[in-house]
Amino acid sequence: MKILSASQAIPVHIISGFLGAGKTTLLKHLLQQKPEQEIWAVLMNEFGQIGVDQQLLPQDQGYAVKELLGGCLCCSSQLPMQIALSRLLSEVKPDRLFIEPTGLGHPGQLLEQLTEPHWHNHLNMQALVTVVDGSRLHDRDWTQQNLYADQLKAAKIVVISHTDLMTAAALAQLQAEYQPYAQQWLLTEQGQLNIEQIKQDYQGSARKIQPLLKQQQMIPSADTSVVIQQMPYHYVESAQGYQVAGWKLPKRWQFNFYDLLDLLCEQKDWLRIKGIFHTDQGWKSFNFNPEQFNYQSVDEGIDNRLEVIYQQSKDWLSFETALMQCRIDPEK
């Protein structure tokens, strides 16, 4: 579906972060750096039905601010977001766009949506920014929340706010934990940050979304370059001496919880295992590091997904085969 006429792609910055991290404060200071002759736009997403943050941003000429209320634009139907974004681009014709997802959002999923082919001629996606509250880095109950971790993993630029209230040791621990993601870390006070520091094109071309490894064996070689967007699919990335593999599987697929738990616990020499699955014991999240094997019941997810980080290559086909054997009624 073509939703916009072709035009020069505009730079788009996603400013994400957990609740109270300081996203809007940072955004206010970034907007103050707008060249006089340009028009900048902001698309904000509030989880509730009453928008507040829009009132905190400049309403002067040269800015256009639009809100999407009631839910997470990352997870819910893409249609309202696509309509709102298309209208904003068509009516305002901004020179630069900022998107602030709700603090309860999944910016990685939003980035996936905005890098779909039909946006390529219109949006020049920049490196995803996640704001982290430095005053809470010492609180492991806070930093180990799944959503908090998902936002950090999606970021290529991590902006630490409230640096006067953090400890260097807590920051070093967080940086070490997320080292496999090759992120850039920036410190800010009161949201003060030069926009030049976040002007980095999104480097997403290295990720090739592929069908499941078993399915690949049945695809003719002439078609192996085709990018598959439908589920199920997997990806494998290598960077900074690490290898990251992930699977995204349909929500309707159900897995045997104990078989799945045994499979994950049997793995060796990994650095990180994280996932969420629809199991016969309900929806379960898995958050493993070498020191702790944590799993818990969670709210219903939008799909099944798993990500594993190793410091060396792995036979992913064998692992995927074992993973599929944990599925209940695989023919349905």
C-alpha cells in the first residue's frame, strides 16, 4: 500500500526510555536546536487516554506535535500509527521527525515497522536512542525488568540522565552487561545534549530476516536472497566478537513448558538467553545470565520470541530442531 507520494527521505529519531527516564526533557532540549528555516515534527505516544507530554513541548511556529493516545504504538495495530504518521508527513512536510514511544513501549518493534519497504523513500531512520535514569542504575529490581532490558537492547545510543545521582560502579556494571550490543553511551544533565551526537544513520542492513533454518533447506538457491517478513523467522548477527541469534514465532504456537525449560538449561557457554513463550503453563518469560536462571509468568505476549548470545559460532540448526520439538501439536 502506497501511503505517501515519493519525496526526499527525512531523518527520524526514536527517543525511547522507561517510565520517568527523562525522554521528554531530552526532547525539549533537542527541539531547541532547530534551525530557524526548518520545520520539525514530533509524534508522541501516550499509553493512557489523556496526553500530558504534548503540553510540555514548544508550540511555536516551526514545530508540529501530534499525539497517539490509548496503548502502545509499538505493539498494537500498525494502522493508526501509519495513518497518523502519513498525515503528519503529508500535511506538515517536516525536515526532521522525532518519535517518542510510551515508556511502556517496545521501540525495537517500532523500528521494525518503520523500516518496512513502503517507508524507505520517506524515512531516513537514525540510530535508536534509549534514555536511562542514572539514579536507578543501582536498583537491580528496576534494571532487570524485561521491558527495561528490551528497550536497552534495541538502542544503539544510550543516554544516561540524572548522572549526579548515579555511581560509576553501577554504570560500569550496566555497560558490561550490554557490551554485546556495541552501543554508544552518552551522559547528560537536565537533558542537555547536542543533536549532532545522535545524528547517526540506522545500520540495519546487516540483519537479514530469514525463514526458519529448516525451511531454508527447501528454498531454491535462486530465492535465498529474498527477505522474508512473515513469521516464523530467525536472524543471526555477528558483531564485536559476539554472535546473536533470535527467533520470532506465531502467537498461536504453544510449547511444553518443561521441555522448553530443559532445553534452555541444557545449553552451554552462552552469555545471555532471553525469551517469552506461550506454554501449556501460560505465558512465560525466560531471563538467563550465567549467574541466574530466571523465569516467571507474564501477561499474554504478541508472539513467541527467543534471543541467545554466544561469544562463538553455534550449530543453530540443531538448536532450532530441538526448539521445534518442544512445540505442542506442531501440525496445527
